[in-house]
Amino acid sequence: MNRETMDQVLATLSRNPIATLDITGGAPELNPLFRSLIQETRRLGRQVIVRTNLSVLLEPGMDDLPELYDRQEVELIASLPCYLEENVDGVRGTGTYEKCIQALRILNARGYGQREDRKLNLVYNPAGPFLPPAQALLEQDYRRELLSRHGISFSRLYTFANMPIGRFRDVLVRTGDMDAYRNMLACSFNALTLDNIMCRHLISVGWDGRLFDCDFNQVQGMEITASTSAHIRDFDLSVLSRRTITVDDHCFACTAGAGSS
């Protein structure tokens, strides 16, 4: 995302009653404008959430970020697929788990995961084509194991079902599991999840300023239906709040079981 698009995001925040800017990506920290975006958003009095893969904090030139997060009261949501080393390294590559643990210790030293005003939330995704276990029970396991093994604390654990899109879709196609996984998600539909699914409460802004109903629709290239407000420069809250949300089969992943939101 370039400076022009970021300025349009900031202008949108300043003109509308939007409480939170949620920054995500592969590794949003690598954008050279990342720090500026956080600082300018906080000057507007808006909350900032950063979604991080944790290991990026150990990359060269990233060592100032924990102090920046602390000073700007940024909420962190960090991906940690499991509390066991072999499972994380099996998914992310050898050495990833140890980097994540180092990053979590650095954040804990800043009060993250230990104070209510320094939230450090973790995210779990299943390793295969099945639904995550009950969030509250898995959170207990994470707390016990991370504390006993590494002395690490965190605020909350979020569980998300895997979306049958992108690389995971490619795996499902190669293994012949696509139809079975889609059917499982559809058969696990839970209407009680509908009020809180992310597309009801956010707009996803692409790197080029195009708008989407959620991050997953953005990955799929499924643009928002509100043609008069399909780009951040034309953001119109009244139009977008009345839009019809674009859905497809992958949306069942957000409404399956206890839901992903």
C-alpha cells in the first residue's frame, strides 16, 4: 500500500465514526509506511490492531516495534498455530516456533498479555480439514502449556476454521478433500454466528484501495457490491451500511460450529 492510499484511509477515519483500524497482511510491518500509519491513526484517537506472525519482530530493523506498540497502545493479534514446537515448525518451517517464543517474551516484557490495556491475543488454526476445538477449552491448554514451558502469558485465544481458499484450497484439491471439507462446513452451519461475523462489522481495504466485504473475499478478488463506494477514495458509510454482502461457499467457514470472528 502506498502513501496516497494510506492518506485516503486516514481521511476516511477522520470523517467517519469508525473506532478501529485493523492492520493485516502477510507481514504488514515490512511496509516502510507502517509506523507512520499507526502514529497518524492514534493521533486521530482511533484504536489500532496489528495482526502479526510474531517472527517478523526478530527481523533486521524491526526491533523498535515493541516499543512503538507499547507507546501507541496497539492491540496485537498474533498467529501461533499450536503451543507445541513440532506442530508449529511442521506448518511454518523449522525454527519458527523458537522465533515466536522469543517475540512473545519480548512483548510480555512490555506488559503485553499481562495488562488489560496491552492486549496480546493469539490465533489458532487447525492443521488440516477439520473444525477447531472449543475455543475456551483450547485457550486453557495454551495458557497452561505456554506458561509452564516458557513463562509466557497472553490475553485471549481466538480459533478460526481454515478457509478453503488460497494455499489451503490447493492442498484440498491435491488431496481430493475439497468436496468433503466444503460439505462439512456447510453441514456445520450455525445461525447463531451470523450477528458477529466479520463482514457485518468491517470493510476490508486492499493494498490498492479497493474495498471488500472481508479479508477472505479480498483474497478471492470478490469486490464489494456497492458500486458507488467500491474504493476507499469514494468511501460512503451510508451506502456501505446498506450494501448486500457478497457471499460464496468459503463463507461457511465463518459460520461453522462456534464460528470464526
